Amino acid sequence: MTAVPETVYPAADLTLARRLERAEAGACAAYVDARRELRPDSGSLWIEIAGAYAMFDGIGSPLTQTFGLGVFEDFLDPQFDRVERFYRERGAPTDHEVCAFAEPATQELLRLRGYQVIEESVVLVRPTAAPVSSPPAITVRFAERSETGLWSRVAGQGWSSESLELGT
């Protein structure tokens, strides 16, 4: 039996988790801003509370939730009261995506306040320099400029279940 070489991956930590949480929240905030610009009547809006981003992109939108809860600063009763008011004023439920690195006090308050976490973010990392084996039938490459339309259609179809139509 041949020994399989052990691959060592770097440990995830709070600094990396914060970078990833902020990147996701920033992308969602840009989407919410774009919807508000294209559809001013949509009510799309986001606010920052204790480092967390509370997004409203319409009732039922997968973006209508918080990102970064308890990862940047303590998120305690006053912050929960404020975010709950933000969603209540818009007629939306208060939903939270929670990172495994969220402060224990925040996680306990989620439980005490009766929340069911809708999604838990787990930080997994892999060095990009490590070789990746893939079946020979798969080729990975950058899209050509002439393929922008094709790429946009494929990406739009692939993510269509994740967002609301801009026209609605």
C-alpha cells in the first residue's frame, strides 16, 4: 500500500473570517444599492450595526438578512433591538447568517431570542498554490472578452434561484 502524502492546509482564523464576511456583505450591499438605483420604489436598503450589515432587498429575497453578526463587534440586546426594528419597519422577518467565529455571547442571544439560524458560514481554506487534480475533460481558463455575453447568461441562469427579478 502506498502512503498518501499529507496535505497541510492553513488554519482559518478570525482575521480571515472577518475578511470573508466583509467581502460577502460588501457584494450584497452593492447589489442592494444597484436595485435601489434601478428601482427606487423597491425600498432596498442596508445599514451597518456593530460591524454587521443588515440588508433589505425585499421580502423573500435571500439578501434580506444580516451578514457578519457578532464577528466585528459585540452584538448584544441593543443591537438586536435595532436590527429587529429595521426589518419590522419593512414588514420583513429578521434572519441571520451566522459565522462560526461569532462571539459566544451573540450566539447565546440568538438562542435566547428564539432565532433559528438560516445559514451558518464556515471558513474553509485551501492554498491556491497547491496543485489541483481534475478530470482531463475539464478545462479551466479565463473567459475571453468576446465571451462576456455567454458568461453573463450562464452565470445569470446558474444563480437565478438566488435572487429576485429586477423587474419585480
